[in-house]
Amino acid sequence: MSPKKRKAKLLQIVEYHAEARRLAGYLSANQRRIIEVAIARGKELEPSGLLAGKRA
């Protein structure tokens, strides 16, 4: 990927992130902590099977 395309893609990601935060509204401290842990730990802590719930 050329540097020009990479920069454009990164700017688009930043814009999407800012829009998502704006649309999400206020997050409580507990919600923010859950999101921080999810980002740090990744998918290995996600529930699977019956714990994940019923499939649609």
C-alpha cells in the first residue's frame, strides 16, 4: 500500500472512530472499563457456546 493510500485510510479510520464515539453518547466508568479490557485482551475472553446466548 502506498503511503498516500495508507494515510487516507488512517484518516478515514480516525473519522469513523470519532463519529462512533459521538453517536455512542455518555459511557459510564464501568462501561468504559469493560471496553478497555475487551480491547486489551481480545477475543479469548469472549463467551462461546451456551454462554454466548441463543443464535438468531
